[in-house]
Amino acid sequence: MANLSTTDLERLVPDELGSGTTGRETLELHLARYHFASEQACGPRFLDLACGVGYGSHYLVERRSDLVGTAVDISASAIAYARTRYAHPRLSFVAQDAYDFMDADGFDTIISFETIEHLSRPREFVERMVKLLKPGGRFIASVPVTFSTDVNPHHLHDFSAGSFRALFDGLGLRELTSLMQVQQYRLGSVLRRKEARMAGLRKHLFSYYLRHPEAAFHRAATTMRTGFANHYLILVLQASFGDGC
């Protein structure tokens, strides 16, 4: 596990997780996404882009005997761990940047959970994924749809349900179904950073709000609207070209 942090806010390592919001509770949320994807995926070829250490990709091939997967992540250490911990004869792991990944054969299903909010060019990423879809293939993606860029310095974009859906406009995709997940959090635990993975939250948050008053406004508005909870939207979109699965 050389160079692989087990307390990174952006990378779940199931074998190393403790309890709490950023631990087992977050893992259960992620596994529920993969369960949903297992019910919606077309077979046989799927791509799991930004797969982390590979537990979700492994879940898919274990649950669906008709699926064959390629799991890609930018982190070489995460992929090295995945190849050891989550090896499977119907699953291959690749260390590569999402913007550089190519595949001549295309995929029946592309999955990318909690990726798009991290990317500097989200529309370009989505366009690349659509080009990798086979005719009638499905793109299953998720983002947080509550304000998050104030607390999480790794997030470059905030999405609402509407702006997330708008990201796919004009790309020949139609929405088949969706899933909204709600994760409650305990404010006191966040402020005191009681959990190991909370070390990755933005430091000196109140100073950040002083420098970015618009972020303080958005945080207040989000809390008034949704309480102490994060919302995540998973979309299942099908390429309108082709017959589908």
C-alpha cells in the first residue's frame, strides 16, 4: 500500500475505514450507488472511471456474471492496491488520467461516481465519455448537488440537480432514471474534525468565509434549505443512437 493514504478525504479504502459519517456511512452510500448501477448497467463491457481502489468495480463483476470491466484511476498507488486487493478475472485496472484514457472498442456502460465536480473541464470530460459509449450504451454518473466547494478544497464545481442535467444537453443522451441520496452529518463532528478522514476538509474555514463572503452566503442558504445533509444525484443516461440494452 505504498504511498496510498488511508485517511484521504477523496479516497475510500474499505479495509481501513472507521465508523462515522466519513467512514462506514460513506462507504455504505457508495456501495448503494454501485448496487444501483448493477441494476442499470448494460453488458457486457463496462468502464468505471475514477474507480479509486476498485471495491465498486469488484462489486459489479461479483454481482453480475455477464459484466467485464475496465477500472481506471489517475492514482498509480490506488491502482496498485486494487490489483492486489480486488483482483478478478473479469476486471482489469488501469492507471491513467481521465482526459487521456482511450479505448477503440467502446463500452456498453460507463460509470463515473463523484468525479465530475473534481474536474477543471467537466463538459469536455462528459463529451469524451459519450464518444466511448457504444450505440445504445448507458452513462451512469453522480455528483453532489448541495454546496460543497467551501468545505471540500478538492471540489472545483458546485452543481444543482438542474445544472448537472444541463451538462449533458445536446450530446444525444436521454435520461432513463435517477437516484437521489441524502447523507446526514453531525455539525459538531465536522467542526471538531473527530474522524480521521475529516483532516482533508478545508482548513481555517471561517477565514475562508471572510475572504469569500459569497461562499458564506451559499453555505447559509444550503443549510436553511437542506439542513445538515449532503445530497447526491445519480443519473442513468442512454445514448439515443442505437437500440439500447
